[in-house]
Amino acid sequence: MIDLSIIIVNYNVKEFLLNLLGSIRKAAANISTEIIVVDNASDDGSIEILHEKFPDVKLIANKTNTGFGTANNQAMKIAKGKYFLLINPDTIVREDTLTKMMDFFELMPQVGIAGCKVLNPDGTIQLACRRSFPGPWTSFTKVTGLSKLFPKNRVFARYNLTYLDENKSYEVDAVSGAFMVIRKDVYEKVGGFDEQFFMYGEDLDLCYRVQKEKFKVYYVHTTEIIHYKGESTKRSSLDETTLFYKAMNLFVRKHFSSSFIVESILQVAIWLRKMFSFFNVYKFSIISIIIDFIFFSLAVFIAEHVYSKDHWVGFPDIVKPWVYFVPALFQIIISLITGAFKKKSFSILQTFISLLFGMVFLSALTFFFKQVAYSRAVVIISYSFAFVFFSLWRTIFKVIFKIGLETDIKKSRTLIVANEIKAEELAVKLKSTFTRLYHVVGLIGLTRKNVGSQVGNYKILGAVDNIKKIIADEKINKVIFSSDDLSFNQMFAIVSECYGENAEFLVAGKELNYLVGKSSITMLDDIPLLRVQYNISSYLHRAIKRTFDFVLGILILFLVYPFIYLIHKFTSKKNEFFRFILGIPKIVTGEKSFVGPKNSSFSGELYVGKIGLTGFWFIESSLESDSEESRKMEIFYAKNQNIWLDLEILGKSFSKMFF
């Protein structure tokens, strides 16, 4: 008889799936298991790679994305195990996870469903792995933030049960569908997931129905998994926020509809929560709309007073203050239509375009409202101030506060935990990837035997038993494990020990050609560079870059260059600032750019920009003797170049020159 049926619903996360199956193989060594993968119409090669690497896995290949609950039901109908484990593909399990969960069920015959401790990649507990049903008071405390303000209070922290010790096992209302074990006989009694739930909420619903049948739901602390959370939804066109709240609405209607008051309170709580989520997703757009509205109204007010001094008596009192606000509203609508408000950044170029459209529109509108119409000169003055205000606040946010930037040039300080051969191979692959910036600080050995020795260009800084101290001392951002060299128990132990160090833990695939982590999958194989269109090759980006170079170059040429030239001429004084300023004439003539590669405009056959007075090669001194990493940086810059990246590099360059 099969002890455990392991059911995985996959959607376009083949790299995570491979890592999970690798961890399951080790965890299931002494258990009779079957693995059923239900693929919901993936187009990333998941089915092909399963046939190749895991031919023993039972595969159900759906032609469409049927949803989480429906796909699990398909597998449970054919599963033969005494217990069913429903587990997400973007997880990894410890070697003892499966045995400990089955031992728990054998000792607790009254338990119908159980889940284990679920960790985030940084070692923190994932709150959804033990929670309460969204009753009226529970929902109210969650929505209002009282549960966060008082996480240890039994009255306010009911939803995620944060007042309970995560290192103890106990009965709960619900556990997470990311890892859920259910007895087969309980499944046969209550049925599977309610297929009305496409995604989200179906785990709550199943736990609710199981308890109605007098079975218990338990949180088990003695073992744990790591869950990277949300990877499938990132690769789909699904609106996960809408799906989540539709699921909550359905759950409330289904189980609390007997009380109008209870249902009303819950619906309001869900609506408020949805509003908070909406604001979080669209915060940059909302902030832009509010600030633009205020500044445009101010621009009209200033324009009225500037122009009315000599030519005009100003707006009639009867239309004030609406005459300031209505044009601002029109401009906001035009900006929305022209796409000036971005979800993840503050756009200046698109804003300029929307202002031009708005100026034409408002100028035309003055012909139709004679009673409140004003001179087109006021329109032009208003828009002149609007151009300044709109660009100024966006520039301040981006350059000074680093808010609304789309490109992060910060290199991740990285440790590699692996044997010497794998560690060096992985370090080389990290240096050759052009999508992320990694600075490999050093290696972590599997034993203390080789601590202090060199492996290629890298030093073994320590062993796994003192990794926490090294992470703190070296200010490490990322730790990468080789799944071939460490057991998953060792990885989990390290992640748990380093909780609070703000490091992200990633696992390298067996062929070392990808990493899995909480933010995304990073492919480490080279890509066909000549087929990729980089920002630096875009006519628009090059035009903006050339305009910026010319305008700033002219200003420096007339205001600063003569003094630096004379000082250099008569004193022969030389430093990086002098070198920079003396190169300005070549900026103005277009021979060079402020930011670019050091020696050549081409990396191989790929155009990476004009030679720069500064660039990554200057702000990252470690690149000077490393031609391979220098090439990587040049390509990274070419791929991501924009005016804000140039300004950030310039700022760091001046900081390095003077401090």
C-alpha cells in the first residue's frame, strides 16, 4: 500500500518544481510514495523536462489553466496513498518533513488536516501557515492594522495567531494550501476543494468543511518547509489581488450568509482591505495624481497673479476657487489617458508629453467658456510653471530619495556555500550573468579544514557553523547554496539560524544553470546578446542622453572648465575631478559621454555606448583588473541605461572623488 500521495499543481515554474522534486526524493527515501504533478497548461517546458528528469512522476497535463482547487481534485481522485500531501511547486522540504508529518497523523487519529511550519526565504515564518477564519472581529483587527500593532495580544492578533508560539504545535482554524496533509478517508468524506474557488480561499473552505465533520486541523512545528510564494501568479496574466478578494467574498457568502450583520461587517472589511491593497499596488500613480493636482492648481494661481499685474484683472470671484481646480482635473485626466502615471516609477518624459496635450486642450477650451475664459497667455504661464513643478518633484524623488527608480545598480554582496569545485564554477556563472549584479565576497566551506585557503580568485571565509557571523561582518545580501553539496536539513538549519540578518537565501539547481529565490528565478547561462534590444540602442534613450550631455556639458564648460584648466595649467595638479572636468570638451563635441564604458563603445560586437568620463568601471574599483566582470558591467549598463541611472552613477562618482 502507498503511504503518501504527493500532489503538486504546476504552472510555469519548472525550475522551482525541479528543486522541489529533488528535495522530495531525499525526504521520501524510506516511505512508500507516489508523486502526481498536475500541469495547468504551462508553456515553459515543464512537461518536457518532467518526462526527461522524472519519468516516474505521474503527470496530468491540462490544456487550460483550471485553477488550483480543480487541479488538486483531479489528482486526489486517482491518488492511492493513505495520506495526501498537497504542496506548492515553489517550495522545498526537509529530509524529515514527510516522515514527521506521517508520524504526527499516526499519533493523532482525530486530526483530518495538518500543515507544518512554513518559512520565507529569509527564515521568518509565513503567517498564512496557521490562521483563523475571517470572522467579524478577526477581519476588523486585520483590516485596521490592530493585529500588527498588537501582534502578541490574544484579542487583536487572532487572524494570523501571532500571539502563539511558532515553536509549538496546536489546533488552528486553517493551514496554508502551500503545504497541507489530509487523510484519504477524510477526503472521501468531505470531498475535495470547492471548485468555485479558482485560486485562493479554497484552503480555508476545505479546513472549514473538515471541522464541520468533527475532524481537527493542526499546525505542526516539528518540521518545516521554505515557500517562495506567488511564483506562478508572477508568470500569468491573472490579477491576483482581484482573485484573492473574490475568494474572500465567496467564502463569506458561503459560510456566514446566515447573519446579515456578520456578512455586512465582513464584506466591508474585505472591501477596505482591497482598497489598501489597491493603494499599495498603485501607490506611485496615486502619489503622482495627488501631487500633480496640487501643483497644477498652484501653477494656475501663480499664473493669474503674474499676468494680472499689467494686462488683466484676474478671474471673477464667482468662479473661484473652482477655476484653479477644474483645469488641474482636466490635466490629470489627460495624463491618465496618455499613460503618464506609472505603477512602479515616476515618468518625466511621458509627463511632458501629457502637458503638451493638456496645453493644446485648455487653450482650445478657453474659446467655449467666455464667462470664465482667460487669456491664452495665462495658459502658457500656467503650463510653464507646471513643466517646472512636475519635473522638479519627480527629479527630487528619484535623485535624492531614490524613490521611483526602475533600475537598481547596487551589487548584491554574495556568499557561496558549496564544495570547492562547485563554488568556483558557480562564481564564474554569477560573473557572466547580465541580468543581476553579484559581488562574490567569498566562499563558505563545508568543513573548517580549508578555511583561509584560496579557490581561484575567492577565499574560503569560514564554515557552515559560523556563517551567521560572516553574514553580519561582511554585510551579506545573498547566500547561495549548492543543492548537490548540502542536505536540505543543513540549508534549513542555516536559514533558521540566520533569521534577522536580512539576507536572502537561494538554491542553485543541480546543473548550476539557475537560482531560485523569493524575488525570481535567475538564469545563469549566457544569452544570445546580439538578438537583444538594449536601452542604449534605442533612439529615444540616445536622444535624451545626448541632450543631457550637451546641456550639462555646456554649463560646465562655461562655468567650471576655465578655472580648472588654469589651475591645472599652472600647477600641474591632477586628480580624478580634474580629469573629469578636463574631458568636458569631448562631451560637448559628442566624442564621449558623461557615463559609459571605459575604453571602447563596443563589447564584442555589441554597442554599449560612447566612452564615458565615468561609469561602473569608476565607481566599482574592483572591476579595474577584471576584464570579464568589466564586460558584464558594460552590458548591464547598456541594457538598463536611462537618464536616472546616469544621474545615479554621476552622483556616486562625485561622492567617490571628494569623500
